Amino acid sequence: MAVNLSAPRAEDLRPVAGLRIGVAEAAIRKVNRKDLTVVLIDAGASVAGVFTQNRFCAAPVQVCREHLAAGDIRAMVINTGNANAGTGEDGLARARATCAALARQLNIAPQQVLPFSTGVIMEPLPLDRIEAGLPAAVADAAPGHWLRAAEGIMTTDTVAKAFSRSVKIDGAEVSITGISKGAGMIRPNMATMLGFMATDAKVAPALMQQLARELAEGSFNRVTVDGDTSTNDSFVVIATNKAAHATITSLDSPAGRALREAMLEVARQLAQAIVRDGEGATKFIAVRVEGGKTGEECRQVAYAIAHSPLVKTAFFASDPNLGRILAAVGYAGIADLDQTKIDLHLDEVHVAVKGGRHPAYREEDGQRVMKKSEITVRVGLGRGDAADTVWTCDFSHDYVSINADYRS
Amino acid sequence: MAVNLSAPRAEDLRPVAGLRIGVAEAAIRKVNRKDLTVVLIDAGASVAGVFTQNRFCAAPVQVCREHLAAGDIRAMVINTGNANAGTGEDGLARARATCAALARQLNIAPQQVLPFSTGVIMEPLPLDRIEAGLPAAVADAAPGHWLRAAEGIMTTDTVAKAFSRSVKIDGAEVSITGISKGAGMIRPNMATMLGFMATDAKVAPALMQQLARELAEGSFNRVTVDGDTSTNDSFVVIATNKAAHATITSLDSPAGRALREAMLEVARQLAQAIVRDGEGATKFIAVRVEGGKTGEECRQVAYAIAHSPLVKTAFFASDPNLGRILAAVGYAGIADLDQTKIDLHLDEVHVAVKGGRHPAYREEDGQRVMKKSEITVRVGLGRGDAADTVWTCDFSHDYVSINADYRS
């Protein structure tokens, strides 16, 4: 059960002019399952992406990087059921062949296609089934198919993830719609497992990489389920440039700021949705670390807390065993941390002060907060003015069950 | 159920001349439980310790460091049920008061006592019950009580951990006996949760710190259960200097090497026993990383594998979802890792070569190894001659249950 996350309704997702989506059932791993998605992009769009920092990056990630460098992207193809990672030279060839197959149908160059794969690692991509499924996916393409796409990229996700909003840019109404998928192997570094966002805003191509990076930084790069950075993390931002406003040439202009803020809001919803639907998640937890010397050390502490199996199981049990949070602060790797300055709040409950239990803290207050489905952990380091927040979930029996049975 | 680990027999544990152990039931957290242990050391012993690198170190760890610096240690007092960590100034005062209480009974100075605590974090140490229990513990003291001590320091451990052996030094027979406890919050950095070793060998006091550090490096600092470095990790080595050989003045002398090797063997058994009895463990896994540029980067990769919840749940399920191991290698943080050189063995089965699936690898071979209770993962990085090994366990439903219910 995802935490306070319900499935999107198709009518709430705004089409983005210049972009059509088609989905098919290609039986890549299982039958009767939407597992192949194509995104067809009109000529003239601006496209950028950020990808996993895992050195063992998947074949499609390598191909995406090449094709984005060449520019003029016109299509994307996304399969579930197989990650095409840990597959060596053969995997690269299959990712390229996937692009070529779609390019032939669309009469474009293979370099104009971005491939994405998610699923089991180290098994050969079933190219024949992908090629056989592509015509149906292309035939299905329509502007209103965002929900189908969100469903088409799910693996162990229990809820489809799609968010949409509009924003006025220079008087013109601009649409922003995005989808994501996650569930496990989630500790994105540059991007999530898979996230796609599109807008019909007009954005100068030179700005797109910066925009994609800033959106990922403020959203996908702040969530973690299990600390496992995937081999396939990909986040792509598309501006179809169809809207009726002057081209945005700086993200610091009023129009640029308005677009970035609106897109960041959608990106954050997409990223948080991945945590809300984290494998086995029963709680959504924001870990905010304040009073650090740098944002980086705040994140370091926040991730230590968010990754601690002991902290996560305590949240699952609603057990205010909060010393585990202090222990995680202590081993986060800040060499000159002064434990006598550490402060800890659980929502509004003041748990620890100066590194020890707060005199007024009562266990029933901690317990009351721990039983909620959304909780904010706030740690004060007492050494500076920086702060940062990371979003995570708890660690339950179901996480073990899901990952023990994933391939069966 | 601990993995291939049975309880020690009292008669297999060699007394160490110059050292007596007493255990009592002090009802520190629960009644009818051995929870208070004292170790009484004859004058003239050499003592050294290494402690947690967690910046949030517990009060007893801080007091141990002070007292060891002063030298001439004559006693140790160990309680379970309460870690006296995250307890601020008040916790320090209670740790000192514990030392003072034992010192009064033994007619020694408080600075000659080392205190150790393990259990729940951030709750006040019940000093009254410890003081009330000390006379019984002291009255119980006898050289043959090593097994009682191993039982007396258990928390969520399911099996007492004690190992013993003898070694000839210059023709004299020397005894080495040690105990440890672990189970959860185990990713020692300098030492384990609690480990104590004693020998009657004669070791120059100046060598003791080096000896303790080297023993910890080769044993406790190579195991992990859940990646949570405890606030209380302590490892103490005592040489009572009673044996009939010339004092060892260099660890590189033949006598020094013989002693170190024998002690390292016991230290490794103690450390591995903690993993075998890791919370919820059903498998014992050695992660060996070879072909690194440095030992440090080999450990970094080995720990990334050993801490991955996805890898650990796959071992629990005996599921050869081995791409998860490659993913962990990829995110271990080696920036210039070349994935096309990565090699992976599971015991004798060659799983991956040059970063992709080995052509001869068959899933049933991987499955066969995964079903065993002891497994060696061997990763080749293909970039140098360094190697290192880390020992860990799998991640099961019981880990979640134990940690969700720990305090109830």
C-alpha cells in the first residue's frame, strides 16, 4: 500500500502539445502487461537528460548519453521487465538495435531515439519481442496517453505516478506533465530509476541541460528507498517549444523562474511518489538536517539516517527508539561533530537537546508521532546555517518479501 | 538460528592466569537474566582498547578512553540492557559512578576500572540496580567463568560467543580466550559492539595498543550486519603477563608474530561469530574483492555489496539475482571504475566476465550456490593487485521482526 498516494486520473493529466504516447503489451517478461512505451516527439523540441552515476550503468543509459550528445531527439522507447544492465557489448548492441527498429518505423535516424530499460539485471534483452511489439505501440500513440505511459513503465510500483500542472509564461498558458517509476533500488544519484517530464514551453536548447540538472537536484536526488543506486536511473526533460510565448533564454529571467518553479513542483511530486510507493513502505518520512556547515554535510547526515536499517525498522514498528537516529548522526562521517550540540525533533516533539534526552521528553509523545503515516525528523547539528531535506520511507517485512520474490 | 555456530562449552575455554570473571543478575532491564559482568585483573597486566569511531560515542566509551590513558587497569564492568548512549553529561556521571562503585569494593581507584554498556540508547542508566548487583558479581568471580561472561554480555544474540586456544611462545604454553557480542547495529569501525580478549602472555605495555589495533583491523573491522556503526563499540585486549616466557617487545619478533597470529585467529572467530549470529541471519557470506588498486578501495566495494539491502534479501531468498551485486560494485564510489573489466564468482561458479554474463553461466549453477549456508562472493576489479575480504550475513524477515520489536 503506497503512503497517501492514489492513482492519477487520466483527465487530470494535461496533454503536452507536440508529443504523443503509445503503449503496448509485448510480453517482455510476463504476458498481459503493458511493458513497452513509445514517446513520439515533433521536430523542433529541446531535450536533455541526467543519468545514473553508477559506474555499472546499463546499456540504454550509455546509448542515451551518445544520442543526446548528437541532439535532435524525436522519440523514446521504454521497456520494463528487463534492465539490459550487466549485459556487456551484447547489451549495447541490443539497445542500439531497439533504437534502429523504432527509427525504421518512424523514418528517422536511430540516433534520434532514446532507449530506456528497467527490470531484472544481467539477463539478455528480448529484442525479438520488443521489435514485434513496436508497431502496436506506435499505432497506439496519442497526446492523451500519459496515464497509459505511467502504467506502462511500472515494475514493482503499486500505483502509477503522474502529475501535471499549468503555469502562465508571458501570458501564455503552458502545460507541464511528468511520469515516474521507482519502488526499489532507489537512491538516485543524478536522477531516479525512470522519470520523464514534458512541457510545451519554449526553452532555448542551451538551457535544457541546466534545467534537467536543477530539477533532478531538487527532487529525485533527494529521495531514497534502500540506498541502492540503480544502474538505469534516467530522468529526461522535454520542451516541445509549442507554446505561444517568447523563447526562454535564461532560467533566472521571470519567465525562466516561473517555469522552473512549476516544473520543480511536478518533479518533487514525482520523486516523492516513488518514496510513497517504495517497496513495502508504510510511512513517508522527511529527514531535515539543519545547522550544518554546508548543505553537503546536511545531506550526508540525512542520508545516514534515511539509510539506517535500524531507524527504518523502528519507523515501521512505530517504536520511538530514537537513539538509533542519534547513532546514525554519529556515524555519518562528520569527523569533528560535537555530540553535545545535537538537537532532535520528531514533528513538533523535542526529543533530544545537547546530545541527550530532552528533560521534558515523554515516550508517549514520541510514540504518538511515530504512529503517523507522515513524519518529519528534524536534526540540528549546531555548527552552521546550512540545511537540506531528504525523503524516505520505512523498512518493513514486505520490503524483504518483495525483494526475496522479485523474480519469481 | 545462528549460521553454523553452536554454543561454546565451558570446558573448551581456557582460563587465563591473573584474571577472574563474575556474573550477576541485576534486573537492569529484565529480571532473571545475567546482565552484569565484572572482570577482575591482577596487578601488572597490560591493557589496551580500540573504540567506536561514531561521533556520538556512548558515555562508557568516553570514560574507557580516559581511564586507559591513565593506565594500570585492574577491573572491567559490563552491563547489558542499557547502552548509556545519547545520555549527555548525566550519562557520563553515571558511567563514572559505576566505576567508583566497583572500585570501592575492590579497594582500587575509579580510574582503574573500565565501564562498558550495551542495550537501548537514550535511556538513563539504572545506576541503583547496577550498584546493588555488583557485590554478587564480585562474589561470583572465578578464573573459569568465561562462558558465564559470554552469556552475561548477550543482548539480541542467540548464541554465546567465546573462543579459546593456546600457543607456544619460547617454549611456554600461553592461553588466549575471548568473548564477543553483537547481533545488530553492527558495522564496527575500530571495534565491535563488545569484544574482550585476554592472554597470559607477557607483552610489553608499549605494544598493547598496536596489538589491539591490528587484531581489530583483521577481524572486527571486517564484519558487518546492517551497516549501523554502534555508539558503544569496544574491543579490549588484556595481557596478564603471567606466562613463563621472556616479555615480547616487538610484534615482528618470532614470539610476537606467533602470539599475534594466534590471537588474530581467535579475534576472527569472535568477529565472524557475530555475523553468524547477526539479527535474522540465515547465511554467512564472505565478500572478497580482488584486483583493486588499494586495499581500501577493495573494502569500499566489499562493504557496498555487504550493505546492499537488495543483495542481502536476494541471499535470504537463495535467488541468484546477481546483477544486484554488479549494481553495488558500480555505486561503491570508485569514480574511474571500468565496468568492462569486472569479474564475478559465486564460490566456484563464474557468473560474470568483462562486466557481462559469463557465456557458460547457467542460472541453476548460481542457484545451487545460493542455497548453501556459507557462500563466498568474489569480485575482480581488474585494476591492480590489492585484495580484501569482508564478512556479512543475509537480510531476512526476522531482521525486521527483531528490530521492530526490540524494545517491546
